[in-house]
Amino acid sequence: MTLPFQLLRALALAVLLLTAGRAAIAAPEQASFDYDIELDVPAAQRKLLEDNLDLYRWRGSERMSEAQLQRLVGLAPEQVREFLATEGFYSPKVEARIASGAGRTTVRLEVVPGEPVRVAGVDLRITGPLADGSDASGKRLEKIRGDWSLRPAAVFRQADWEAAKRQALSALLLDRYPAATLADSRATVNPDTGSVDLLVILDSGPAFTFGPLDIHGLQRYPASLVQRMNPIAAGEPYAQGKLLDLQARLQDSPYFSSANVSVDSRPEQPLAMPVRVEVTENPSRRVGFGIGVSTDTGVRGQVDYRDLDFADRAWRLGGSAKLEQKRQSLGGDLQFPQTELGYRDNLTALLERTDIEDVITAKVILGAKRSRTRGNTETSFGLRYLSEQQEVDATTTTRSHTLSPSYAWTRRDVNHLLYPTRGYLLSLETDAAARTLLSDRSFLRGRARAVAFYPVGKRDQIILRSELGVVAAGGRSGIPSDFLFRTGGDQTVRGYAYQSLGVADGGAIVGGRYLAVASGEYVHWLTPKWGVAVFRDWGNAADSWRDLAFVSGYGIGARWKSPVGPLNLDIAYGREERETRLHFSVGFAF
């Protein structure tokens, strides 16, 4: 009896499953419930509602049904009020309903925002140690109040309210009070009067001072290497800008691949707060190979060597060999770690041969330089010995020797070092030589260069460039070519060959004692990365002011913001030579 009963039950289950499967196959798929939305609202508020209302977010969903739509329509007025309140509208009129016709379901939303509420008054207070009644406390509170961005009569928007509170708190966090907190904040809205009263209470917390450096991550280099880059004096008031300055110096140095500077701003330990420095060292030795091309000096191949820990003393030894069509060089330099006063010292040696405009020059240079950067200004002092042999037009060979002290001053005041759109760059330099000090000729040389950037609207800019050089001497005989002037090329007077403008000597062009160059350029940025430019350059070099006859070039170019600076590709026409040339350069010659 058991076996037949089991067989009957299995047969009945199989029939039931087969019937259900056929029904499922025969049943049509349920279509998703779709609807249209008609939103009647001022244009200023349309995007806010379209981006946030659930009615828009759920449209097209497979889980949408007629019952679900009715629920969303019922919730829509309250959602509209919440979103409009963030923009200052606290008394809107909202009507939402469902209409059907012609086989379609339509949701109609009518929104009248009304008048926005405006700030009536701001009560900004500071509590804690800063509120000691002193003149310093009063001035700090006065400045924070003066910088408060959400002023009376302004429309009360939630984003502006949060930004104003962050700005006020940051004024304390960034300078002396890194443990400051927002103790209380209230916005009391009166829809009847369309006004809002603001209350903000900041708790300053204790005043902090810096302590010693706590350095981590050093393996090869001594702690003094980091300490010499440190702009922070133990005991001085806390300032976040000082931390960022130290971190930037470490990251910009060749010794470290990464650096992080931080402090523990717990209010229990405000005095002599240790500054934690974490660094990751770069490999000490590196060999690099490169190839390239320049429209000034032709195809280039080069080999570079760097040792960041020469003699195990963090001295930086570098060497470079370059082979170009018009110039070949072999050079080396030894740079010493920055001193406690911020000076950087280095020694250089260079062998170079050039063949430009029928002038073949071979020279040996030995030099020493000390430089220091303070803020946007860099100064340097140097001493250079130069021995040169020059062959002009394959007929005349001259030799000259010079020992010259030098001084250079550079000011960079721009809004961005790689891609400046506003500001200026200014450089002044001078060299001197005397026959009584290992020089064949006495002279005094001065050179000034300037670049100015002016924004025009949001996508255009004007770039003005000028250069002036003078060598005070009775003539150029006996003065090495490095101290004379030639111009023409990629970043001087475009439309002319590299260093083709100067003093004619037979079939060659040699350097003169006077130089003047000027340039004007207009750039229009088509996208954040790509732009086009039109430009005109003027300039020349000569042996006297009377012979200094300007030549000009003009043209158009493409601009690209590359990772290493603006890449410039220009087509320029040299008016006097009546030739068109292609020029390629990166960044600004400065």
C-alpha cells in the first residue's frame, strides 16, 4: 500500500508543476508603470527640484506602480518645501496632482517659491581663553566679524550659512587655536517677516605654540638635513601656514619622494607642541637617458647622473653629457645641503662647444654660487672663471679669459608658478671683470628681464615680455661671448633663427654690447587645457645704441597646459627676412 501511494503523490506533484509552468509561460510580462511630469516653477529653482525630487528619481523604475506613484505625489509638496528652504524660501505654495488622459499618466507640480528670507542680524561670539578682554582678543573678534560672509540683507541659503561658519572657525584653527570648535550655531527663521536671526558661538580653546621636530623615516640622511629646511622656531605661535611651508620644502627637495607634516592638537598639551615629520627617501643614485628635439639647437641626446648622498654627507653630485646638432656639452655640479640661514651653495664645471651662425665657440667654465629664497624673491652671488676660444666665419680665431663676480635678483609674484594668468616675473643680474683679476678685459655687464600676465575675462590673457642688456666697455674685443648679447629664436624674437640677430662679422653673427627685446601675446583658452595665441616680437643686439635697429616677427600658435608647464607651438613670420619659421618651447624663458 505504501509504494502505490508514493507513486500517486509524485505523479500529482509533476502534473501540478507542469500546469504552473504552462501558466507562467502563457502569462504576459507586467509592464512597468510610466508617467510624465509637468513642473511649473521659476527657472532658478527648476534644476534643484529635478535633481532631488523622488518623483524624478523613481521615474522609469521597474518597481514603480500606480499605488507607489500616488504615495510619491503625496510626499512631493513636503519635499519641495525642504529643498526650497535650503535656498531661503520658507513659505512656498505647492500643488501636486495626478492627471490621466490619452493613455498617459501625468503628474502636475505647481510651485510658487514666494520671497526668500533674508538675514536680519548676526550675533557672533567667542568664548574660551581668547575671550580675555585684551586688545588682541578684541582685534581678532573684530576681524572675524569683518570677514563674516553672510551679511545682513543677504538671502539665507543653507550652503552659504555652512560656508560662513566654516570660514569663521578656520580663522581660529589656522592661527594659534587649532583646537577651536563651533560651540553653538542657530538660525531662527521668522516666515511672517521673511527674516532670520543668526547666532554663532566659537570656543577658541587654548593658544598653541610649536615645539621641536619629531622626525621619522630617515635612513641615510642626518636629521640636520630636515632641520635646516625648517622655517618653524620652537616656542613661536602655531600657524598652519608654517606647517605647509615646511612640508612644501621637504617635498620640493630632491632627497624625499614624499613628506607629511602634522601636529597633535589636543587641548591638554597646547605648549611646545611637537611637530611630527614623516618622510620617505628617494633612491640616492640615478642614471637617466633622454632624447629630444629643439627648433633652436636641433636633435638632442643626453645622459644624466645624480647622487643625492655623495661622500655620505647628503651632498648632491650631478653630471650631464648632451649632444645636440648645434651644441655639445659635458658638465657637473656639486650642491651642498641648505644652511641654517637658508643658503644653498654649489660648485659647477662645464665644457661646451657650439656652432651657431658661423661662429664656433669652445669654452671651459668653473663656478661657485650661493643663493637664497625668501618668499617670492631669490638672490644669488657667484664667482665664475671662463676660458673661451672662438672661431668666426672660419677665418678669425680669438681667445679670452675672464674671472667675474656676479649678482642676481629674481622676483616671482604670480598666481601660479606653472600656469600664471596674473602677476609678473622680474629678474636683474650683473657681472663685472677687471684686467687686474685674471681677465683680459675690464667690463661691467647688466641685464634685466620682465614678464607680465594680465587676465582678460575668464578665458583670455595678455602676456607682455621685455629684456634689456648693456655691457659697459670700450669695445667687445676680449670679452667672452657669454657676456655679450645675441637674440632670435623660440622664446626671444620669433620668426628668426636661434641667435641670428646680433653684430655682423663677415658672414657670421657675433654678440654685441647692447640688447633690447619686447613681445606682446594674446592667448584665448578654448578649453581648460588647450588655447590659441597671436603674438608679435621686436628686438635686436648691436655694438652701440645708435646701431640697435629693431626687427620684428609675428604669428600664431597653439598652447597646451602640459604637466611641466605651457607647451608652445608657434608659426612665426620674420618681417625683415621674409621667412616663416616653426618654434617649439615649454614654459617661460626666465
